[in-house]
Amino acid sequence: MCTYQTEKVEIVGSGKGAQGWFALSDATVYVDHPVHAPFGHTVNIDFLNPGRGPSARVAVELTEEAAVALAEAIMKSVASAPAGIASVHQ
């Protein structure tokens, strides 16, 4: 079931699209019908830079289980790294 609940977050990072690497400034997360993945509903994550137009977007469609596993892996990875190692401001 689509909730139309969209979580938006400002981010700092880079993504690679058809035109190569570009800066990312935003991410959105929502549960909806996928465009490509062969499932009824997926957790969709869009990484984007709206200032660079529609081609500055990286999209993923994940099963709920994959999305939870990814979130857990991110939390473990960040927790196990020395403080500030992945920070832009070192």
C-alpha cells in the first residue's frame, strides 16, 4: 500500500549518473510502486541535486528487507569507524 509519506533529508555527498559524477544535496525516501523492480511495492530512495536538473538523480528501488538491511549496514559501518573519519570537515 502506498503511504504517500515522503521523508526528505539534506545530504552532502556524490552520486554517479549517466553523465558521470555530480554533487548530491538531497535525498527522498518513500514506499510506492516501483518503476523497474519486479515487486508490488518497494522502498524508493532518490539521491539528487535539484539545482543540476533532472539528470542529476540516482534512484534505487529496494524490497523492505533489503532497505532495512542497508540501513543496519550503514549504522554499523558509521558506528565502527573512528569519529570524523568520513566527515567532510576534518
